[in-house]
Amino acid sequence: MIAFPMSQLALYLLLFICGVFACLLYRRYFCVRIEHYRNLAEATFEGILLSRDGIICDCNQRAADICGYTRQELLGRSLYDLFAEPYHATIREKISTGYDRPYEVEGVCRNRHTCLFEVRGKTFQVGRHTMRASSIRDITARKEEEVQLRKLSAAVEHSPASIVITDTSGIIEYVNPAFSRLTGYSFEEAIGQNPRILKAGDQTEEFFKELWDTLTRGEEWRGEFHNKRKDGSLFWEMASISPVFDEQGRATHYVALKEDVTERKELLDRLEQMAQFDMLTGLPNRRMFLDRLAQTVAVAKRSSHRFGLLFIDLDGFKRINDLYGHEAGDRVLKTVSARLSACIRISDAAGRIGGDEFTVILGALTHYSDAGQVAEKILLALQRPITLPNGQQDSIGSSIGISVFPEDAEDGDGLLATADDAMYEVKRSGKNNFRFYREREDI
């Protein structure tokens, strides 16, 4: 038996106690660190899987939730059970090569429900074992949103309608290609500008005030803009402008959807022109003239003043048509309308109400003789030779009947009838002259 000195035995005992104490401290430190990392893993929004040789040996709760299993159900399960079979070879390659960047694979959750995972992993060695720490994120909803966003973006980019997005102060943040095609301003030229760059200048401040009042109330505004392109040409747009709200209900942007309606407006104007004006001469047609005559009667009644009506029928117009053709007849009618318009005041109104029948409203007559003087002027103007399409010249005459409001009639129909009667009296008595419906002395 070997005897140790007492001091040496005490030293060995002290070293043993220190070793045990150091082991306890290290174990305590290691357990604290493990618990710390586990808490971090549980706090993350990503699923974390720890696998060894392709078998899941640990995971956080988020991973279990994403895959639709409990944590106990995941432990011991093959890592490849969580991914669609066509992606197994890809995952093996990533693990074997230590690939550590994110990649997308099709996941298989509980009940064979498929989804899309974004996976990122790190391979490391623990002794003789290859370990893989993988983070998984379910990006199914995000990808669906991206698809919808791409569809919406494509629809906006290829829309035939002009689309403009501004901030709440009206500064342009986005325009689509249709805007550039219509206005001539490129995307770069439009961004940072105010839509006032398109302002033609003929719409009132009240128009724009009403627009902004509507938008600041959080309501949609609809209306028409008369705008100007970059090259200065004008066009019409039908616009719908709506506010865009954030989660707190505050307006953050305005979206304008606009359609070029220039051709439609021009067509409506032409149809209106056709409805109200004689297409050959440009004078008001019968419908418009009668409407103007009714308005003149109403004004004259309110102000108690007198006005005259001339009914003019061309003499020899049928002869021109028969001798030279309808093209020559059209030339005569256009020449007559131009000469007729030159004989009257701006405040007067001429119209073509029939084939070769014209009428003139002489507003606010002071003397009866004023109407006679205008009639004489018209007679002389219409007698001048007219150059026809074949180069020849010919002339016509005219018979003019005159009625006076309110003495001869107190409404438009009555005035036309009495002036027509007076015109036929001229026809019967030799033509190319004028006559009042009834003889009267001037005042």
C-alpha cells in the first residue's frame, strides 16, 4: 500500500472538487446557451428544422405549424416527406453541396395539401454526422399576390385607357404607356409633374375647385377635360378620378382612369350640326330657325319691341337646276347664303327652311323702312351674276315677303304665314321685288 503525504492528498482532493465544479459550471453554461438558442428559434417567424442524415431530429413550433403537424409528429420523420417528390433530387444536391442561399420548392403539408416553400439551409458536421439546419417559409399567399399583381400590372400597362396616379398634392407618380401615346409626354417627363401640364386653359377655376372638393371629401369625381398635348394639339378626355385610402382611412393617392373621347365629341358635334344647320349652306335649318324665331318672339314680348321677318324665295332656281344640273344648283344656294349673310347685321339671323326658301329675322326694328332697306339690299346682292362650276355665269332674282311683330302676328308660325303670303303676292305681281304683308306708313 502506497502512502501519500497528507498535503498531497489534500491537493488531489481539491483538484477533483474543482474539476467537478468546473463540469457543473460548464454544463450549466451549456444548458443556458441551448435554452437561449431554443428561445430564439421559437421567437422567429420562420420554421426551423434540424435534420441528421435526412431525418428530422428537432424543430421549432413554427415549422410544425407551417407543415400542419405537431412537433412530436415531425420528429423522426424524413425531411423529404415535407417536399414534393420532383424536388427531392434538388434538395439532396443542395444538402450535399452545402448550398446556403434561398430557393423555392413545392411543399407537401399534412393531408397532402401542397404549398410553396422558400427554403434556406446550412450544412455542418457534428462528429461523424452531417447535420442540416433548414429554415422554411410558406410563400404561397405571397406568390399568389405577386401573380395577381403581375396580372394587374400587365392590365394597366396594356390598357387602352390612360392611367395616372398622383399623390394627394397632385404630383404624378405613375403614368401608363397609353398616357404617353395620347399626350406625347414620356414616363420620365411626366413623373414629378402636375397634371396641369395638360391644361388647355379654357376650363374655369370653378371646374377645378369642384373637382378637388369632391376628391378631398373622399368621393369619386367624373367629368370631361379639354386638354392639350405636348405638341400643343387639343383633345377631350372622359375621366374618373378616385382616392386611394390606407388602413386608417386616409387618402394617400389619387388614381385617374381617362379615355380619349375626341372623336366621339367631334361626332356628336357633327350630329348636332346636322340636326341644327343646313349642311350645304351652313345656315340654321328649319328646326333651328323656328326655335330662334320663338326665342325672338319671347324676348320681344318681354321688352315690348318690334322686329321683322323676311321670307325669301328664289326666282329662276328651277331653271338653273334643269339647265346646268344639281351641282350648279348647289353652287347657287351656297352663293345666295353667303350674300344673304353679308347683307344683315350680326344681331339678325338668316336660315334656309326649304329647297330654295330662306328667312331672315331683323331684330329690334325702329322704322318699318329699315326692313324695306334690307330687302332692297338683298335683292341687289342676289341679282349679281353667279359663276357656275362649268365656268359660265348666270343670275337669278328673288321674291321677298315681310311681316312685322306684333302687328302682323304674335307668334312664330303666324309671322312665317304672313311673310309667306306677302312673298306670294310678289310672285303674282311680277317677281324680283319685296312686299310688306300689309301696307303701312313708316314711324
